[in-house]
Amino acid sequence: MNQETIVLSALKTRTSKGITQADMLSHGVFRLAARINDLRSKGHEIYCQPEIGVNQYGNQVRYGRYFLQGEN
């Protein structure tokens, strides 16, 4: 199973939550944005919802949560 397949499967199964880079690290996907770009170039409609969170040091951080279009 390649990384594109892993990401696409996660997008389909986590329709209401979406996926983030942190979610995909445990699956061995370290460059989620690159895999999303690959999937988009193959015709998959994926959108990114920007979010703001707090890291382990208490600093505000921005990240993206990805969803399949029309799936949530």
C-alpha cells in the first residue's frame, strides 16, 4: 500500500473529522501536503480547512485539516 492509498483511505474513513499531518505520522506519511497535491492532480477534490491550535510549549500554531469534497 503506497502513501497516496493510505491518505485516500484515511480521507474516506474519517469523513467528519478530516485528517491532519499529526494524524498521518503514525501511518508513516511525513509529507501529507505533497500526497494531497498528488491526489488533487489525479482528480480528487480535497479541500483544506485552516485551524489554529496550541503546541506542547503553549505557542499558537496554524495547521490544515483536509477533507474530501462533499464527504463531510
